[in-house]
Amino acid sequence: MRDIFEAELTQLGQDLVAMSGRVEQAISNAGVALLTADIRLAESVIADDLAIDALEQDLDERCVRLLAQQQPVATDLRIVVSALRMSASLERMGDLARHVAQVARARYPVVAVPAGLEETFTQMQDAAVRVARRVTTLLGTRDMALAESIQQDDDLLDELHASTFTSMLSGPWDRSAQETVDVTLLGRYYERFGDHGVSVARRMVYLVTGDVADALDPAAVRGA
């Protein structure tokens, strides 16, 4: 019986890695679609988000079943609860990638990012992809050094997000209302993507170390 339970726990970990891999692909494709006005790529991200949602639902159902049937304690309980929390963050990251793709699709055939902000959003895209890639690796390897690098990229995303407001508010801004809304939303999507990546990283630190004080910073898990 114990062997079956341990196999189920192992499968949860593998499914989280698979889910994170899909999120990584989603944000990568969404950014390319945004920066190049690739309508087909944008639509593929939007459609593929259903698969991420399905993975979360299946994983959560299995976690609830394990809690009900096995009544795990100590480390086992920490694994199941952490899987529930991390799957929710990964699902939200997939949603945010879909939101980026939806902006790209809505502005097609025009590139949604206004002239002058291409470099800012390219940097945001690169940082978001790094966050996603490192989250996937962290889930598979439990390499705690990656948690700090995810935090660093999230800090960069916060800075770049703030810089979009500086661009709009501190100088001449002659863009349309729609462009202003797009920049505001896109910056928020990327900033939140980084926050959820940090949430996954800190849950993993908690899973490995059991240290709640260091692993769970409420400021890192603001409302989506």
C-alpha cells in the first residue's frame, strides 16, 4: 500500500513538471506572437491553455483523493498540499500567457507594443521565459539555487513594469487610448507572471526545507 502511495506522490511531481513545461512553451510563444504580430502563434497559445487547465483539474482531483483516502501526515502531507498550491500558480501563469496572446491577436496585423517600448517588452519577455524555464527545472531537480534566480528575474520584471508607467507619465505620450490600455495590461500580465513563478519557487523551498518563515512571503502571493 505504501509503495502505491509513494508512486502516486512521484506521479504528482512529474505532472507538475509537465504542466510547467506547457506554461514555459505558452509564455515563449505568446511573447513571440506579441512582438511579431504572429496571429497563428497567438491563437495556438489561446487554444493550448485548455490543456493546462485540464492538467490542473486532474492534478487537483488526485491531490484531494490522496488527502481523503491516505490522510497523509508530515512530509507526505507537505508534498500533497504543495502540489495543490503550485498547480494553482502554474494554471494562473498559463492564463497570463494566454492574456498576452489575446492582446497580440486583438491588434493583428499591427504589433501591439508601441514604438519606443519594444526593448522594454523584449526584456520582460526574456525574463518571463527565464522564470518559466527555471520553475520547470526547479520542479524537476529541487535545486534550491534556482529559487533565488527566479526571485531576481521577478525583481527585474517589477522594475520593467514600473518603467512602462514612467514612459507613459513622465514625458510626451501621444499614443492612443487603446495603446495605453494595452501597455498597462501587458506590463501587469508579465509582472504577475513573475510573481506566480516566485510563489512556485517558495512553495518548493517550503517543500524541501519545511521552513515556512523563509519560504512563504505573503507579499509574493498578491491577489491575481
